[in-house]
Amino acid sequence: MHLGRRASIESRDSSDTTGERTRLACNASSARTCGVSPQEFFRFPNCHLSRVTARWQNPLMKTFMPLITILFATLIATPSFAQSPAASPAIATSPMAAPGGQPNPQEMMKQMMEMSKLNENHKLLSSLDGNWNYTIKFWMNPDPNAKPQESKGTAVRKSMMGGRYFVMDVSGKMQMPGEDGKMKDVQFKGMGVEGYDNVKKKFVGSWIDNMGTGIQFSEGTYDPATKTFTYTSEMEAVPGMKTQVREVLKIADNNHMMFEWYENQGGQEKKTMEINYTRAKK
């Protein structure tokens, strides 16, 4: 959260011993409305509400603050509000305008509360929670007839923040070339976060692992007819070499799913990775 303040102080020299001119100048300065600069914005996470001036002279913000307080109090005090799945509501794309052209604060709060509710998409993601064993195949050899490299590992998926997000912790080993050029087993660690964004109306995800320092973001859809998630993303393994990626997750049944990774190489899509998951027995 970035908080910026700008204080404007005007002074005027005066030889008037009565101080009347100085008093009038100060009154005029305090009555003047301050201009907006980038440093004057106070942003709420994911809300983009602005506070202009440090003296709370904006009448809209005087209305927003108690409403925001009520909103967060409601979220904390009402467990059923966070837990009840519901279909995505049809919400207007822009809030109703209040007199003077400013957004209607009550309408904005209503939309924010609707957008924070869980729905069937979050329930769908939660069905994948649990412990999994996986077998992974890599096609790293440019020879199309070459056999893929294979390795195994485990994955644990858990819900967090009341079922709004889902974390997958992955551990395993994989074959990587060493400094001498020879292939050897290395420990692999990865972590993904998934969710459904009610505002974007898309599934969203991020990924990090111990093979890099960046964070990969993806957006996707779900086809209920084929029980398939399809995500698109972009990766940049080395500077200046960006690659378009398509990720496909097929749900076979409650205990089996398959993940496929496709890269756009020279204008042609190529499958370079496949992971088969089997739910671990309790």
C-alpha cells in the first residue's frame, strides 16, 4: 500500500505591522482546492480507490470509509458469506453515477460484495484438493523420434482463504544436464496458486519453482463437456526469448487427471511435457 502526501505551504512577506495582509493570504491559501498529483493517491488492494489531500476534503471518501469498514466487518463476522457457493451474478460493468458525476458508493460496495462471493467455479477447483502422485514426461530432445525423459514426484493441493484460492506444492526429481554436460538427477520444487476471478470471469493461476526466479501467470477457461481446463501464458526462460504456452488439464475422474504443456516454437505448437496424476491412497 502506497501512501503519498503533499503539503502545500504558501508564505508571503509583508511589512504591514498589523498582520492583516498575512492573515488574509493564509485564509485564501487554506480555502484553495489542492491539485491532484500521482503522489496524492492512496490505493486499497484490488479496489483502486483514491484519497485526495491529507485533510479528507473529498466528500466521496467521507462516504466510502464507513462503507468499507462495514464491508470488511461483514466478511469477517459472517462465515456463510464466504463459504456458500453461488452462480456468478450478472453485474453491471460500471457503477451507477451519483450526482456530480462521481461513482455511487453504495452501488460500488454492492458490486464489491457480490464479486467476493464464491461460486461453482471455486467448488470445481476445490474438488482437486488432496495428495497426488505423478509421473512426468519431458520431450527435450529435438529429435521427434527420441524417447521422452521420465521422472516421478508428489503433489499436495490445498484450499486457502476460505476456498477462494488453491495452492499446489510439488516435489520430485528430474534429469538435468550438469556442468560437465552429463545428465543427473536434481531435486525439483514447485508451487502453483489457482483461483477463479469473478471480475475477469476467468480461471487464473501463477507458478514458481527452484529452476528460475520469475513468476509465471496464466488465465484460462473450463469446458464442462470434456472436463478440461485450458490456460494460456507466456514464459521468458532467457532474456529476449518469450514463448507462448498453452496448458491443458484434463480431469478423467476423481482420482486421475492429466496435464499437458504446449509451446509455440517457430510458429508451430509442440507438446514438450505431460504429467499424469493419480490420487494417493489414504
